[in-house]
Amino acid sequence: MSFSPRTLALFVLALCASGVNPARAEVLDRIVAVINDGVLLQSDVDRELMMANEQMKARDITPPDASVLRSQVLDKLVLTRVQTQRAQQAGIRVDDRELNEVLTGIARQNKMTLAQFAEALRSDGSDYLAIREQIRDEVLITRLRQREVDNRVVVTDQDIDLFLANQPEADETEYRLSHILVTIPDGASPEQRTEARAKADSLAARVKKGEDFAALAAANSDGQQALQGGDLDWRKGDALPLLFLQSARKLKNGESSPVLETAGGYHIIKLVDTRIGSEAKTVNETHARHILIQANALRTEDQARLQARDLHDRLAKGEDFAKLASEFSDDTGSKGGGGDLGWQPPGVFVKEFQAALDALKPNELGEPFRTQYGWHIPQVLERRTRDITVESQRARARGAIQNRKAADEYETWLRRLRAEAYVEFRGPDGKVEKIDEPIEKKAEEKETS
């Protein structure tokens, strides 16, 4: 997958600052590959090659040979293209308004307006329109993954129980790993599996002899982070594939694992660093009630304010809060319970309401105040600090299982999507050099032969 919008934007700005210009190298465009019903151009490859080189330079990674790097970049672009084609077929669109919102967010992160961000790129000669389309592709792919992979992953209570039973200790360690993947193609023959295993064993041996892990990943890994030297960034232990976590726990910083086997391929991981994270185990909750008075067709805003003030005065003189709330409150959700809002943690209410509650002591009646919903008369009944260790553990477990399942499903889905694509690679003379037939057509040809 291409960079995230934020990473992409920061990287492009870095290119501008270093004087590298993706648009300045003028080449005669040609078709490099036909992908289903679309094409990949030489200018697409050149732009990605330049960005990959600069990214590796920034990470101090020795780039592979030009032909190897081109092959890695070409594979990445083909995979991106088949995903964006699938998104379009699924009716997923990112219109210019939505794209501008994303770009505005990127510009804001760089302390610029969108106009300033665009001008910063154009003033250096960079191809702003091409960058826009690259970010559009990223958003398309993210939405496609959510629809076709993430949203279909189901985590049951039984999954959580089993997860916690196998990992009873709360592990707050975060790991930074690098990763080399040698994939096993769908429907691979025994010979292909043997060949993949031999490649993985060879790479593991080269790592053990002291060759640079990042450079080996950039040149040889089939993983999505290959051109980042295989860097998986910081992840909590429960967010890692279980096989990776079990292996990482046995490694010291700087050490690499033996070859690890999964259904999708062979893996080598390197433990770059560890750190201890933290997680809140308690939450401060407030038990409050309120009366809401809203302006409506029969009551002006000023009349609503005056009624709230009148009710507050009656409460201050000792009238029953629950009785007045049941009779006068416009909050249909709480008036039946005498205005009772139950025990709530911070962040449930709008900030004005939360601030008003935070300023009150238990059993204290607050002055009327206004939010977007109308005029409120609040009263805090009790406060407590509640231990949420079990809830927190189960929530984290659910998230970890969701991430692991989604990651596994995504890799499987990507391999299948790539295998189902028709890809025709062309040489500099325009002649077809290689054709990857869709897996269904290969199966049909095998049956008829």
C-alpha cells in the first residue's frame, strides 16, 4: 500500500526541502504494465522510484541494485492499482470535496493552509496533481479494506476468554520490529514452497552473518513495509501476530529470529527496541441529574432561561428535584427517572455540561447554564473512582484480536486479489515481456491440458 496521507505529505515536503524534484526529470511516457483494464506508466514508476530512494536515504538504508528496487516498486504499484480498481468496481469514491478535507488536514499538520501547501509543492516544481491522486488512492484503499476485510472480522466473547486465558498477565511492553516476508503463493506447489523456504533460510543466514537487515528487507521482502526496510514501527505486544510476539519475547535488542512459518509465508523478524507503555486501570465517574428546559414553538429562548431560573430557585428552597424534573424537564431520556443521568465517566457529555458537573461538589445544586441542547439545572449526587482493570483488559483483548484477524485476512485477501488480476509487463520497446494470468484462467488451462 502507498504511504498514509500524513507520511506522504511530510515526505514530499522533505523532498522539496532537499531540492529533489519528482516532476523535473522529463521522460517520454510509455506503458510499463497493463493491469486488468488499466495501465501503469513509466512516469508512475519513476516518481515512486525517486520517493523510495529518498525514503531509504532518510532512514540510512542501503538501497538494493537498481533492477531489484525497480522490481519492488513495480510490484508495489501493481498491488496498489489492483486495489484501487477493486474499490472503483465496488462503487467506492473519493470526490474532490472529501479529498480536499484530507489534504487540508495534512496541510494543518504541517502548519499550512491548503493553498500554502499546494504552493509549496508547485514552487519547487513538484507535481501537486500527481500527489493529490496518490493520496486519493490511499483513501480509496483504506475504505476498501474497511469494507471488504476489517468490517467482516468478528470477535466473540469466547475469542476474548481464550485470549485472556492464554495471556493472563497484562503485558505493557511495546516492541519495535523489522520484518522480512517471503510469501507462499496461493495454491503453491510443493516445489514453490521448497523454493520459498530456501530463500527464507538463505536470508536468515545472511542476517546472522551480519548483513544489514533493512537493506535485505528492501531488496527481498514481499511485505508491505519492504521499502521502509521492513520497519513495523512501535506496536504493543497484543497488537502483534502471536507468533511474532512469542519470538520477540525471546530476543534481545538487535537480535533476529530464525525463520517463522505461517500459512501466508516465511518470516524473519528483528527486535529493534522495546519500551514499557502504560494504561489507566481506574476511571473517575460522576452520578448526576439535571432538568433541561428548551426553547420551542411555544417558548422563546428568553422564556426558557427565565423558567430554568425559576425552577432553580424552587429547588434551592427545598422542592423535590425528581418531582420537578418529571414534570418540567424536556430531556425525554431522563425525565422518567427524575432527571437521573446515572454513573458516567468523563467525555460522555458535551464539554460545557462536563465542566459544569466538574465544578460541583456531591449534593451541590448548580446554577442554570446553557448548551446547544438548551438550559440545564445540574446537581451532582455522588462521585467514585471505579476499577476498570477487567473491562480494560477485555477491551484491549478485543482490539488485539480484531487487529490480528484483520491483518491476517488482509494479507490473504491481497494475495488473492493479486492472483486474480491480469498483469502484462512491457519492455522499453513496448513488447510484452511477461504475462501474469488470473488464477482462474490458469486453473482452466490446467484442466483442459
